[in-house]
Amino acid sequence: MDVLQHLIVGFRVALEPMNLLLCFLGCLGGTLVGVLPGFGPTAAMALLLPGTFHLSPVSAIIMLSGIYYGAMYGGSTTSILVNIPGETASVMTCLDGYQMARKGRAGPALGMAAFASFIAGTIGVIGLMLLAPPLARFALKFGPPEYFSLMLLGLTMVSYLSQGSMIKAFIMAGLGLLLSFIGTDIISGVSRFTFDFMELREGVGIIPVLMGVFGVGEILSNAEEEMGREVFTQKIKGLLPSLKDWMDSKWALIRGALLGFFLGILPGGGAAIASFMDYALEKRLSKHPELFGTGTIVGVAGPESANNSATAGAFIPLLTLGIPGNAVTALLLGAFMIHGTQPGPLMMQRTPDLFWGIIASMYVGNIILLILNLPLIGMWVRILKIPYPILSPLILLFCIVGAYSLNGNLWDIAIMIFFGVLGHVMRKAGFEGAPMILSLVIGQMFENAFRQSLLIGDGSFLIFIRRPISAALIAISVFLIFTAAFRRKIPQTN
Amino acid sequence: MSASPLNQHDRLSGVIGMLIGLVFCIGSVSLGLGEIHQPGPGFLPFLVGAVLVCLSAIIFIPTLRKEKSVHRQEIGRGLRKYRKGGLIVLALVFYNFCIGFLGFSLTTFLFVVFLIKIVEAQGWTRTLVTALCSAAGFYFVFQSWLMLDLPTGPWGF
């Protein structure tokens, strides 16, 4: 079988000692940032990106991916023990996980979170492995109009799926696009919107913006609210869920894995949305919806499996089309480009060892994470006990070094501070950062595809609806905007 | 009657959004919009800027209808809440300003001392131990191990 042969090649790459070590480090780092509230996988990957410069592309991506799915494991620990989500995809785990901990069942909750993550993570990787090759072949048919329409759909989707107002999310996406236009125009060579700042000619870097919005912004938000952090100090015993727990949650596990995977593939989707939707779904399907929020294990198993398989799904648009669907994969795209490789439909043919190496490393990573999160749970609990006043300066330092290190200039730190304040103010006014980051990253591709399409279509906008794939994608975008105009908001899941 | 906080936010963010959109639209026109079969460097920025103005107007206009006055008192009371955040931003600006000539290690040390001692009001032992460890730890990991070029002071670290 073709896939099997490729996979063997992949495992050969993933099991090289250096790659194995980096996969382990990525998973370890991912769990750590997952456990620490206020410091998510996006910021952590941005920070470690410069550290991967002297690695080979495959090693670099293996480590960075490890951070991504590792954070999904770690986030649940904080949710269950402290009732604060370690990162956004673990918000739903707080609801029942923490209640389980209060009832003395912290052990099974943590255990189920880890097992659910493992099972769904593995299902997700299998899905990725089976779905990516045919999709990549299909994507070979794509020209600039299709890419443009797809990116437009991505931006519409990320706004549609946002928790708050869709108009505000659209404003953020527009702002991100405008930011991406700053700098030298590739086609005409003129400087655009640099306001005579020399430093802006290179454009606004994505890493300083990320560090600002997600790192500094988060710290500033926390500084305004006094956080009641109380770690469960009782000894955690019995990590293995009982047979009844397994029977209760087996279907939730599978549903979570499938739903998460498909929501992960959608442009604009991702782990956080997957866990929100899955919790709502489980509650609706349950015979005892009243138990949700009081510490039912299904409320932990479902969302935790959804957020893990979503990470695998999110790799699909990135690896097959070269288009990131959310902020984290946008960062991974940046990493690919820094290492001189362009993910997309041709990657599987040109660099099969890279493609299959990454996939194989995810299988390996999920096993590493299971070990890290069950026997070593005590270590993570100890880290949670570090007081926040000590932790927050350290997180700020990480952000500073991360913003600075990519280009080694102080201007990037200034940009980070600016976007930190902006990110905080935006959040208070109900604007989310994710659409802005996504459009900032794809902005240049978006504009190039747009201009090339108009050239091909000889100046007619009809080019976007004359080609069937592009027309279908545009139709979905219009449909989404249309339905949203009537609903205004997606219903809050809690 | 006082305006609800979210309403105030909408009013302000609507205005800012419209201004940003407008700046980009005007800038795009001077860059040259080009023609439709050969769009210039200002074409897409102009479109996006215009969309931004419209969307911000949708956010802004409903805030004009109701609740006009804002109680200044409440804003004053809220200011204390912003003290911590303000100090953190101040520390960051200071960091960005000093790192060029004080070097990474000393600036980091001072930065952490300021945040833990003054902003978070922790004890001296805790402050100094964390500051020393973080300055040394970051230097070791990023400069020595990951081989990044952190700025150095006149004393070489």
C-alpha cells in the first residue's frame, strides 16, 4: 500500500535521535505552555521559532507542531485543577473538570483528559494521513482565483465562528489585511503606508504582533482583574478512569474526535471552536443534560478529544493548500517559509520525507504526551503552584525575547508593546485577535492572488464566479454572511 | 443615565475604525489605484479601507441613539484598576529604551525587580532571587544555547 510505504519512510525520519529529541522537547514545551495560563501555544511557537534557524526544516516543524498539540494536553490540567483555562481550547474543560476535582475526582478527570487527547489525537492523525494526499491532488487544479476565493472564505469563516459580534471580527480581519499592506509592494516596488518610517519598509512582522496581542495583551488583561487562583492541594490519586467512566464517555470520545477533526479542517476553525461546539453537542445529545456543569466525565472527554483532533485537522489546509486556517498554523507557515520550503499541493511530491516525517512525528508525539501527562502529572501540578506575580514577569520576558530575536532589532519590541496595549483594549471592547493575525499572515498571498486573477480575467471580477470551484467557495462565503446578517451572533454555548 | 461600558467602547472603536479606514483610503488614492485589468498598489488597500469604514460605521451609528451622558466620576473610580497595567506598560517602554545601552542582563534584572517589587509588591528575597535567576537563565538559554544575539552593555553581557 502506498500510504503504508510512505509512512514507513516518515517513521524513519521521525525516529532519528535528533528528531525524536526535538519532538520530545516540543511536547514538553507545549504541555508547559498549556499548563501556564496566559501563555498559549501561538506565543510559545513564535518564541521558539528563531531557535529553530539552525535546524533542518523537518526537525523545526516537528518541534513546533509538538508545541501545538502538546498545549492541548497541558491546558486541561489547569482547567481541572485551578478552574482557569490553561489556553483557550480548554475553556470548556473547566466546567465539568473542576467540578469533578471538587468532588475528589481530580484523578479520573486528569486521566480521562489525557486518554481522550491521546485517542482523538491519534484518530486525527489517521484522518490527516488519509485525507491529505487526495486533497493535495485536487488542489493542483487551483489557480489564483480559487486561492483568492478560498482565502476569502477563510476570513469569512474565522469571523463567522468568532464568539462575539461578526462585524467586529470582520473589522479585525480588515485591520489585519491593512497591516499586511504596509511595506514595500512586491509588484510595483513602491513603499506603501510606511509614513516615512524606514523600519516599516519591511512590513509589520507577524511575530511582534502575535507576542503583543496574545502575550502582553493577556498579561495586561490579567493585571486588571484580580485572579483567584487556588490550586487543588489534595493529593491526586487514581488517574485511571473507572470502567463506568469509560462506558459513559466512549461515544463522546468518538464524536469529539470526528467533530473536532472536521472543524479543524475548516478555514477559521481550530481547537477552541471545536471544544465549544462539542460541549454544546454532547449536552444536547445527552439523556441527562442537567448533569453538565456539575462534574460529569462526558463533559471532560468530549471537548478534550475535540480539541486534540482539531489540531490534526488544522494541518490539512496548511499542508495540502499552503494556506493556514488559524493563527497557529499561520505561524507554522511562517516557519516553513523561513526554512525555504513552501507547503502546498506539491510538497508531498517534492519533499515526501518532510511531509510524512511530520505526520509520523505526530503519532510519536501523542505517545510521548500520554507518558508526560499521566505519570508526570505531579510535576505539572507543582509548576501550577508558582505564584502568578513571579510568573507574569517571566512571560513578559519570553515575549520580549521572542519579538526581538527574529530580526534582532529593538523596533520589533516597540511594535510588540504597541500591539500589547491595542490587544488589551480591543479585547475589552469585544474585538478578537485571531481574525487579525490570520489576515495579517495571508494578506500578501491574498493580494497577489487577487491581482493575478484580475490579470487573468482581463480586468473582470467575473473571473471569480466563472470558474466553478471559485464560484462555489464565494457562494459559501456569501451564504455565511447572509445567514449571519439575520442571526447577528452565534448562540453562546454556555 | 450613564452609557453602558460596551456602548462607550463601541462608540470609540467605531470612530477609530473609521479613521483608520479613511487614512488607508486616502493613502491608497495617492499611491495610485490603477485600472481594473491592471490594479495598482493602492487598489486592494482602498477596497479594504472602504469596507473598514462601512463596518465601523455600523458599529458606531447605533451608539448615537441612546444614553448620551457619561458619568465622569465612574471613570475616575475605574482609574485605580488601570494602575497595574499602566505600570507594566511603563516597564516595557523602559526596557525597550534601556536595553540598547545597558545590555540584556542588567535591563532584564531591573525590569524584573520593578515588576515584582513595585507592581506586585512582593518581598525582597523573592524579588532578588527571581530577578537574578531570570536574567542569568534567559542569558544562558538564549545567548549561549540558542545562540541568539542579545544586546550587550558596555561590560560585555
